[in-house]
Amino acid sequence: MNELRRACEQVASRALSVRVQTAAIPAYAAGLQLAPTDAAQAPEPLAGAAREHQAAFWLTMDAINFGSGWFPTLRKPEGRSGYQTIFAGLERQWQTRGPWSASELTVLDAAAVAVVCGQDRDHPLMALFAASLNDLGRNVAAQPGSSFSAVVDGADGSAVTLARRLGEWASFADCSRYQELELPFLKRAQIAAADLARAGVAQFSDLDRLTMFADNLVPHVLRLDGILSFAPELVARIDAGELIEHDSPEEIEIRACALHAVELIVAARPGARAVDIDELLWNRGADPFYKASPRHRARCTAY
């Protein structure tokens, strides 16, 4: 992931709409209460489940772990976020009938996904979710025994290898271009590796090589915490609820500058890992203080 780190550093040095407040980072880093993010913590329906079922859950969940730009339009239970709504639907699926097999994933349609997610079948996300799950199924079916755990084992104990391989699949693709720079953010592919480690499905020796999982919540937290600053016109657009186009310069700058800021925090905090900082900041984003202000939203499959 070092090429991504270098590219994000260059974006941060050129960005017109986003700035990293480097002077604020040492004190900010020192104040973070970090804990390892790879302790096994399977969701309740998976407690004690076979490794194959846990691998299937996390690869399936992260194949549809996107759509935040549409989340305000989802039907959500009181107090649940868009992510929590989709996660809960998948939990119910696992609890009532178990995981979809690779072959079942290849033929899922929007209507079937809508039932699991508790949404209308014509919601745009349902067709996008179905397409991603179809691709996941085809790729898993190509593994020995059509096995989800074989996907994990094929990475030979490397989170980076797994993320890169998943990133080659349409279901996990996430690469942007800024001027001449290529930025393989691989947000969902990287978080899949971390989720599998947390669940005890995988033991990776290089979780420290993963970057922040570039989405729209961690940059929002970093902005409100004074680590990122956005141009006033960009703040006005976000506050007005205007969608920020995916792969536009502003959207790439938000993701890249947040990733670079996390790398600076890691450098200022010996022993820290980007995955741990990401989890802490993502969870912080659920606090009412952060939820009271709009975050940027882009309609895409990256996050």
C-alpha cells in the first residue's frame, strides 16, 4: 500500500479544497485512546460458527459495504445508520437460513437483496448490491471447493495481498485518478481484511501495512476535530446536502488528505496502526456532535 500512501501525500501537497493541519497532529495523536482492532469479535449470529461461514459473512458484507451517498434515502429502523441497517439484514439472513453459497450469489437479483435489506426492490442500491454479490459469487466459485475461506487462505497470511487480490474483482474495485496520480484506495478490500482478522478467520502478519479505509465518515471526524480543513465553498456545498461527484478533484482530495492525515498520526504515535486509528475515528463519528453536522456524500460503490 506504499504507492497509495505516496500518492495521497502528493495529493495533499497539491490540494485546492482540503488541507491537512499538520501542526495540530502531534497533540491530537497523543490524545487518542487506541486499542488493537484485530481481537476476534464475531457478530452474535456467528458466535461459534464454522470458519467458512464467518469468511462468507464478512466477504459478503464487505462486497456490499457501500452506498453511503444513498443512505439518507434508505428505510432505516429508529436509531440505526445505513450501514447498521444493511448489516442487520445480513445478520438475519445468516441466522434464519445461513450463508448464500457462491452459486446462489451469482443469481441473486435486486428483489432478493431488497428482501434481506428490508428495502424497496427498485431502490438503486439494491441492483448495485446484487451486481456486486453476483461478481463475488463468480470469483468465489473459481476458488478450490468454491470456498470463501479459500479466498482468505490464498493470501498466505498477508492482509495486503488479500486486499490487492480483492481489489482486482469488480465487487471490490476502488481506484481513483488525480491528475497523473493513481490512487488504489481499495477501501472495502482493505476493511475486509481487517474484518476477517477481527473475526478470527485470518491471522495476518502485516495489518500495520494497511491504510485508513477511505470513506466519508473519518474525513468528517477529522474535519470537525481540526485536523482537516475544507475550503468554505466546499463546506457550504456539503452543509446544503449537495452530492459531491465521485472521482471529482474535491472528493479525491477529501479521501486522500484524510488518509495522509492518518499516516501522519501513525508517525506521531509509535506503535500505532492506521487500522486502529480508523476504527477509533469511525466509532467516534457516531457521537451526536459529529452526527449533528452533514458529512460529504457521493453516490458510488467505493464507500
